[in-house]
Amino acid sequence: MITGLFVSALVLGACEDPDELVMSGSENMQTLTVKGRLVSDENVEYDAVVDEAAGIITVQVPYYISDTEAVQGDLTAMKVRGSLPYGTRFEPGLSGIHDLAAGIERTLVSDVDGSSRHYTINAAYVKSDQAFATRVSLADMPNAVVSIEEPETEDGTGSITVYKTSSSIDGALKAATVTVSPWATIECRAMNGDGTIDLSEFPDIVVVSQDGSVRKTYKTAVDLPSFVPSGKAGYIASLFGFQILENNEYGFEAVNNRTLAVVGDYLIVGNSGDASKMVVMNRFTGKPTGLSVNATGISRSIHAITSDSAGHLVAVAYTNSSTLPDFEVWVWKNGIGDAPTLIFSKSLPSDPYFAPLRSANPGTTTYDIGRMVDVIGDVTSGEAIIGTSCIQKIRSVFIPLADGVASTATAVVEFRSNSLASMWYTTKPVLFSMGDDNLSPGYVYGSGNERRTVTYVPANGISATQFTVPTTHFWLTDKITGVDCIDFNGMRLIGIQNCHKDNASGIKSARLYVADIADPAAGALISGFLFDSREGNLTTGTADIPGTGYSPTGMTSSYPFVSGDVVLGANGNGTGDVAFGASEDGNAVQAYMLTTDNGILAYEITRYDI
């Protein structure tokens, strides 16, 4: 038998409007709930508070309906729907558009017992009680690893911990952006004028909800992650990368920027046209410093710069056997702001010092040195060696020093057995050992040309090894240009500038290939592979190395990444350089790659186990 009450419930259910839902399916449903939505955005519903004692139903609309813009919803144009107790309905119904700023009057009528209850339905702006720190970012270190812990109790404190995954952390901490719940505010004694926070002082950060009812305190700290074992690389990430454009704020000049030097916190880019126009940037952020290198006394073309083991900037003059005969070496003993000191000057075609070079391949009478340079040791004190190359005679040329003065009667000129008989403009003998007597150093060098080979030359006269060229993570369409090497955490890291040329379009690209060659067998570039800036690492691809990929942080290109940009030049000479720098604490090294006229990119390799 179908009772009259159940028939009534069926009728109510069949006639319900989507804006006035009648919950008639269960006799246990005794709760009245109401929701409202703005006509301007019917996809979002807002809960209402039902005050039974006062007979008032208030739809709670956020004070601002945007998380970022101070925009309020229109309470005069809203829709309402209700979930009603069993067998009840609103009279009149809830359908239609209502002015809930003024409020509407409705009666809830029971078809079960005939009772009724009057309600006023309105809407009000309600400020948020949310007070969370949701994200912390460092402007000068976008890949910073940060942990945010919420308080365990209502009156407890939370924590914000920045992990020191990079040597650039100390400087980057001075400008941290803390993102909080929408429309919450921050109170902090270390607030900068631009709204960032100086976390280097480890201040407390208080997040206050929009309605002021919640105040949540976070303690700040910097912590060191655990370290990977010796012989391993830890966390690796991009520091920066950018294209060199015609209109640039750095002062790059077409063709002239060929080599790099790491000096303190600076990355310096040489200028072969005018030494006083070297580019000085922050080596952790890539931003221009506004500083310049004092080049007083230098009148020659400086193709090659580097830094010695004590952090002095060192430069050599491009020298040839006919028109520019004197090979000069300059060092900035007291920083780049003071004038440099000339510590070496001898005639390439006539001075006895260079007799060993002249006698090598004597049929070659036109030759040059000083296109590239490397140094091991402190050129101002103790023992040091300056290295360059002569591509025409296919020789590495070394100048041993003692307390800043040439310590041998002649230059050390050599072509070690098993070495590759091929050099070009960017061939740089990168020194890693002085050897037992400074007369047979250890070094590596790249061919600088389309032969794409790297030769490892051990110290003390031992025969050289030519590394096998990789076939993955490595282009085989153009030359190797820059090469550099550094010892770090039980590894001997090599950075190689691997170039690509599209013969159809003429577009040139370059990426940085990094490997551990501590065991310098022929296959070391392959077995010791760590990552390349274009494709990431061997096992997990670009996602595992932040910054790698098709972007200015992953590769340089003569073609603009951004439509409308104009790249400074095509790098017709095919020049470029790679330079490593080391952090003072020994926990990280930085690798930099310059492609003349095209771009610069930088990566950091750490001991941090993340």
C-alpha cells in the first residue's frame, strides 16, 4: 500500500527545481543546508550559516573572490539552493536571481505535520581565517630547496628551513619571497622595502589571517643536507642562462667576447677589442654588477683571460710571429679595480726563451699564441705554470714561474706521445698538475675543431690518452670548443662545449657536457658521464637536472629563443670557453659556458645528497 505521505514525497521529488533541492528520499534527513553562488560565476558555491534561533541564513561569500585582485562579488545577483529536511519545501521557492545584499524572506513549510518556519536569507562578505606559509622562493636562486612545517598545536610554531644546496644561498637569502594564504599578511622584523624578507638574519615570520583571528609563527633556519660519498656528485642544477642579444645590458660586443675567468664572486668575460670593456657579472646569478676591470697600461688585444689558484685575474696578449711579436702576461694582484701588473714580456720570433717553439715544425714560420690561456698555482707567489697553445705548430706552450718570474731559461714546449695532432682557435691546455719538476705538467686539451676529440696528458712524461668521443648526449655535427677541468669531491670533472651546426639553416648551438675523468681511461667521457645541459643525465632525463632542456639555461643558440629578439651574432669564428669555479666551503663547484655572441649558461655541481 502506498501511503499519502509517500505520494507527497514523490510529488515533491519529481517537481524539484535545481535551485531548491528537496531531500525527500530519507526520513532521517532533518538538517537544513543552503548554498549560494554568484551569477557572475555559477561554478563556485559558497556555504551558508543557518542561525536557527534568529531565523537567519547567511551565505558566506569571500571578502575578495580573487586570490590576487581586490575584487568583490556582486551580492545583489545570486542564486540559492537548499538541501531540506524530509518532506519540507520553501515558500515561495528559491529559484531565480536574488538580491542577497538586501536579503529575501522565505518560509520553510512541512508537508508532513503542517508546521512552518520563517527565514531571512542573505549574503555577507566574510574575511578568511587562513594563515599558512605556502611557498618560499629566492629571487637569486630559483631552484632553492625549502621545507615548510606547520605547527603541531594551535599555539605552537612552524618552521621554514632553506637547505644549503648551493654556494649562492648566502647571498640569495637576503631577498626571499614568502607566499601566504590569500589575503593573509606577514609581520617580520627583517622585511625589505620591496616586500621580500632577509632570511640571513633567521627572523621569525608571523602570518596573520585576513580576519585577524589567526596568527601563526614560523621559525626560519638554514640547514645542510647530508653529503654524497667521495667520488660521487650530489645535487646538480642550473644557476642561470641567457642569450646574448644586440641590445644587452652587459656590454657584450660582437666577436670580441671569447674567454672566461672566475674571480671571487665574479664571472668575467674578456674583450679582445678593448680590455677595459670586459664584462663583470655576479657568477651565481648572472646579473651585471656595474663594475669594470681596470686595464690601465694594456694596449694589446687580450683574447684570453683566466684566474690563477689564488683567484687573481690573469690575461695574456694575442701574439703572432709577424705583426704582434711580444707575448705579454698581465695579473691583477690587488683586485680588478686596481691596475694590472705586467709580469712577463718576451718576443715570440726572436727571444731565446721561445726557441723551442720556433724549432718545432721549423717549416712553419707564421704562427701565434695567446688565443687561450690556463694557469695552475699562484702567479704572484710560489710556483705556478701558465699554459697556452700554438695551433700552427701543434704544440702546448708552458711558462713555469717562481714568485711571479719565469723560472726556466726557455718555455716548455711539448707534444706528448699519443697526443692528437690537431688544434684550433679554442684549444686550451687545461692544467691539473705541475708534475715533479714543473717541466712536464699534466693537462687536458680539446681539438677545438670538427675532430671533436679531447686528449688527456698525464704529468711527468707519461703518454697521452685520447678519450673516445661519446655518441649519446653529444652532438657529432660540429666542433668541440671550450674545455675546462677541476678536482672536486674525489672526482676530476671535465666540462666540454659540444657544438652543433644545422647545415640547412645555418643555426649553431652548443651545450655543456660534464663527466668525471678521475680514471682517465679511453672511455672515461662515457663511463664518467654526469649530465649534459641539453638532455639532463643518463638515467632520468631532463627532469632530474633543473634547467636542462631547450632553453637559454640548457643550450646556446644563434637562433633566438624568444620571437623578435636579435642575437648579437653568428659566431663565425667558432669561439667559446668553459670555466669552472669552486665554492669557498668546498661543497660545490660551478661550471660556466660562453658561446661568443650567442649566450652564457651556468650549472652548479654539489656534494649535497638530495
